Amino acid sequence: MPIVTIQARALPVEKKRDLVAKVTDVVEETYELPREAITVLIQEYPAENIGVAGQLISDR
């Protein structure tokens, strides 16, 4: 049973639904497994907790 973890900034629930569906599609096709065997976890972080290129995303 594959478990895919996505760590990123927060998204609206509509975009999360789309993301989970698309990731599930790719894993289903690649591993040739039923969708029911695939778990996708989304760990969200606020922009003030993510730094890129030496800056907080919230400061960009």
C-alpha cells in the first residue's frame, strides 16, 4: 500500500481534492494497484514557516 506525503503551503480544499485525485491516478497507473490501496497525506505549513532562497514565503 503506497503512502504519498505532500509537504507544502496550505491550499483550498478544492485544490486539495484535485491534487489527491491526480496523485492517486499517477500512483495507480505506475504501480498497477487499485485506488483503494493508495493513501495521500497532505501536511500543510503556513507561509511564515517556509523559507525559500533565504526568505520566508510570507515576506515575498
